[in-house]
Amino acid sequence: MSELSAEPRETPVAFIDVTGMRRPGTHGGIAEYLVRLWDARTLAFHEARTSVLSGHQRNRLGSLWLILTPLFNGMVYYVIFGFVFQISKGIDNYIGFLLIGIFMFQMTSSAITSSADSIFTGRKLLASNSLPVALLPLINNVKIWLSGIPSYLVMMLIIIIAPPVEDIGWLSLLFFPLMALQALLMAGFSMVAAHVVARVHDLKNLLSVGVRAWLYASGVMFSVDRLTNAHPIFGPFVDWNPMHHVLTIARDVLLYGTVPELRSWLIIVLWAIGMIIAGLLILWKGEGSYELTDG
């Protein structure tokens, strides 16, 4: 019987390229962060679309509620402010005025409030895919837009057919760049709200109060002139309120055939760019510091 060789066998060595790898939850440079966000765009759209479709499966009317909810809200506000308080006096085409205010502001407020808790609710998605945390509020924004586009189409249809009938001219095309700016505003505010609530969760309870105050300062249901004339101290807050200018431009181009003021566009652009930059930088810097476990 031959003796077994006692010579040790060589252990194979594997070389792993760790270039570009980092500990989960940490961040690289801001440019790399933006590339990671862009690379995850397909996943973000899929997650948002799935959430929209599944959210109404238990309802018999399904996705029709995406249209019915703002319509019912509009009817309630019209009865209260149009008939009870007679706020409609002095406002041309108050139905159109009110619908634009409710539909467009609801889009913005829904995006911000639903995104506020997105870092905690979406923690499992982050943990399993090593995605940038800024993706979570952006997914919520995509979901809101997918849900809200039908309501915008209904809003325009009502403006066209409901008396007093408005003639939709070339100025109405300006509504599309306005929607793009509104989307940037929503995304920027949503990212900042997500960061703040992730740091101090109790602030989520105050967010609805702030949004309600923002609604009145934006002239959703009445002309802001009533507010600033009665209380001039609120003038600067209204004047620099981006949603006030969003609603003003929308009403100018869809209802009144008026060329919007350049200053209104500039205020919206400044807010949109500023909030997007602030939101991205805040979440990029905070990457890895948020509590993503059930604790």
C-alpha cells in the first residue's frame, strides 16, 4: 500500500476588484450619487406604477377614485366658499378658478405629505438594493404624478365645457412647462420633508398644519388680495410663495387668456432649482445616517 503524500495542497487565491465599492449606507461623491439615482429610474417608475395600481384594487370603482376624489373636494369647497361665504364675488369663472386651485395644490401637497415618511416606509427597498435614499421621495412623486394626470385632464375638460366656456388658445401650451416646474418644486420640497421627518419624526404631525396654512396663502379658494388687503403683513409671504405663482400662471393661461408675468416664472424657477439642489445635497450628506431598521 503506497503512502499518501503529506505535502500540503496550495489554496487557490481569488483576487477581487474593490474599485468603486463602499460600505452599504455610505455615499460617494455627489456626481456618483446622481448617476446612481439616474440608473435607478426604471425601478423607481416600476415601484410607483405598482403602488398606484395596487392602491385601488380593493375599491369597486378602482382608479376612478383618482378623478372622483378631487371632483368631490371641489364640490364641497364650491358650496362652502362659493355659496355660503360668497367668496366667488368679483372672481371671473369661479368654478374654473376653484378647480385649478384645488387640483394643482392637492397634487403638490399630496407629494410632500406622502414623501415625508418615505425614508422609513421604504427602508426595506433600500436595504435590499443598496439604493440612494433620495430615491424614496422621488418614487412617491412619480406615484403622485401617475395618479394625478387623469385629474388634470378632467380639470381641463371641465374648464372647456362648463359655463362660462373658456376658449383654449395657444397660451394654454404654457401649462406644460408650468407642470414641469411644479414637478421640480414637488420633488425638492418632498426630499427636504423626508429628511426632516426622518430626523425628527414628530414633525410629521406638524406638516399637515403647515400645508393647510400654505393652502390659504396660495389663494386656492379665494383671491390672495383679500388676505393681503386685510393683513398687509402677509404680503411678502404671499408674494414669494411659489404655489401662489403656479396657480396664478395656470389661471392666466387656461381661464383668462393673459400672458403671465415674467416675475412669476422667475420666482417659480428660483424655488424649483433651489429646493432640488437643497434636497439632493441634504439627502446625499445624510446617506448612511438614517435609521433604516425596525429598531
